[in-house]
Amino acid sequence: MKFGESFAEYLHGDQERFLEKCSHVEYKRLKKVLKNCRSCKAVGDSWNSECQCESCSLCDQKFFSELTKEASEIAGCFSSRVRHLLHLHVATGMQRYLLHLRHFFKNDQQAMVLEGQMLVEYVTMNAIAIRKILKKYDKVHCSANGRNFKSKLQAEHIELLQSPWLIELGAFYLNFNGSNDGKLNEFSGQFSCDFDATQPVMTLMLPHSIKLEYDLTCAICLDGVFNPYALSCGHLFCKSCACSAASVLNFQGLKAATPESKCPICREAGVYTKAVRMVELHLLMKRRCSDYWKERLIAERAETLKQTKEFWDSQTIYALGYL
């Protein structure tokens, strides 16, 4: 079965109700745009002579702008749905009590697992659709513009398979399976995390044989990430390391970073204010590496206390007028 057919079957299959609330790649419409451009090439008249070069202004205006919009909407929909799902899983206080109470009347855990599966398939199918349609663009125009467009998606942080929420979803399944006596092995078996290796790594086996590996080493301290945050550029760091790189104190948090602060890896500016706290990944580290986690927790608390004391001492001296 061709991908176009399988994608259409996916959109109108069992998950149609779930997909009603989500954006998706208009694969058929974009393919039609390219087909019309291919027809222009075949005619080869003077009105369509623009289609003879590596790019085509007649179809590019529709093609790339529409694909960018769709990728942005899909990334936004995926992140918001995953954020809501994980919020339910790590709920605390009264909300956690109410969720446990609801569990007696409704199988919320099974519903969470099923929604997680649908989200994984949702982001995978749309990522494949984008890859396929860009490949078709390059084939029609004999160009590399489609391949170069992938770099644009990465620069705008809407490359679907590089979303930190995908890592969080993988950690969610590993945490969920660990707390439910292995009942979710059938699906969570597609996710694995090796903290014992020299370089800790999370491996995700997605539908259609897509394998993703995420390095869980902080590039600053060169240890496994502790209290991890993903900057908006996608790079992972320990919170204390990221604060140090942004020249802010631990207790101030990453939102206090200036717009000029740059990622230590890619040197992109303005990536701290929208950093994502990786709660599920942090919980996974706590369960899998308890001794390491406790050691890092003690060290981070001590450093935060030291920074806080020094900061308020300096503020007191300044307020009293002593230089």
C-alpha cells in the first residue's frame, strides 16, 4: 500500500474522533499542488516556464507556507496534548486524590495509555508525511529545496521527531510500566532507557520502524541530566547547569535569563524563557538511579542555599549603602 493510501486510512480510521481535535498534514492537497506543477513541466509553454528551474514560484507560495503552518500547528497540538496527559500522571495534592477516587468508577489509567499510543502514532504519521512530501518536491523540481526545508523546520523548533515532549512521552511509558507490575509491556517495550552505559541514552522504537536515540548526558557537567530542562532549541541540560550557562541563580530559574543568553551547544539566543521541565524524565532518573539522584539532589540543594545566602547578603549590603 502506498503511503498516501495508508495516511488517508489512518485519518479516517479508528482514531478519527481523536484526530478531529488535531491538525494534520494535508498530504493529498500538497501532492496535488506538485502534480499540477509536474503537468506544467510536461506542457513546457512560456507561461509555465518558471517550473523548469529548481524552484517554482507558482507552487512554492502554496507549498512551503502551507507546510510550515501545518507543521507548526501539529507541533503545538502534540505538545499541548502531551502536557495535559503528563499533568494527569504526575498530579499532586487534591487533584491526585480526586483522580484516585475517579479510578474506582472509570479506568483512567487505561485511557491515559491509549491516548499516549495515539499521540505517538499521530506525531509519527505526520512526520513521515512531511518527509515524503518534501522528497516528492525534490523529485519533481530536481532540487534540494525540500531537503533544505527540513533545516528550516529545525531552526523554527517545529521538527516533530525532535520534540522534547516525545522524550517525556517515552519516560511516561517507562514510569507507568514500572508502577503497574509490567502490565503495559506490549507497548512500553518499544521504549528503553540505559543509564548504566557510559553514555546514558533513551531509545524509542516508533511505528513504521523509526528508531530514535536521545543522549541523556548533560553537555556541561558531562553526567546524566539531573532535574532536566529542554531549551526551546531542543538541547537537554541539568537545571543548575543551564542556570549557570544563562548566568542566573538556581533559585531565580531559567525564566530570569536574558534574551541574549545562548545555548552552550548551538549558540542560539533566547532559548531559556520557554524551556520545558522534563518531569517524567526526572522521575525516571529518580526510580532507575536512586543513589545518583540522591547525591545530585543534596549537591544541588547545597549549591542553591549557598547562592541564595550570597545573593541576599549582597542585597543587604547594597541596601545599607556599604560598597
